[in-house]
Amino acid sequence: QVQLVESGGGLVRPGGSLRLSCVASGYTFSTYAMTWYRRAPEKEREPVATISSSGSATNYADSVKGRFTISRDNARNTVYLQMNSLKPEDTAVYYCGVLGAWGQGTQVTVSS
């Protein structure tokens, strides 16, 4: 079955950076697009960034454009989310998702 394991979250000051990772298993990673989502307190889960199966195409939520970068390494079955210029409103649990499956998420807290 599909398994997704996120890591890399933490506490960071506004303006700081974090790099999230998601390791996938249980399916052919290189044939599916991958999406990072987040769920802020008392809000619905929302898509943040998507990358195509080959990595040649990406798409971002307006709120993170120019600050976040999604990438993938198909040899390592891993998708990344580089987050720069973090803001308090980026505070959320971040998940990767594919084929209706989710990982456990990783908490990102942006606070001074």
C-alpha cells in the first residue's frame, strides 16, 4: 500500500527557511504527480504545490508563489518543499499526498 513519510518541519522565525521531505513507497513513484498540502489551525487542508511525475512542471498556490519551491528525486522516491521567507501565516501541518493517501504530516511553526 502507499506509504508517505514527511519530515523536516520545526519552529522557525519569520523570514526563515525550512526544507520538507516526503519519502514515498508502495507504488511506482516516478509515474505520479505529487502534491504538498497544509492544514492550518481551524482551517481546511489546502494544496500548496504540485509537481508533475517527471518534475518538469510545477504549480503553486498564490500565497506561496516566489517563496516555496517543490522538487523531486525519482531515484530516491522523494519529493521536497523548500520554503523561504516564511511568514506566521505559513504555520500549519504539512502533508504530501498521492492516490488518496496521506502521510502523518510534519508541523511547521513560524513565530518570533
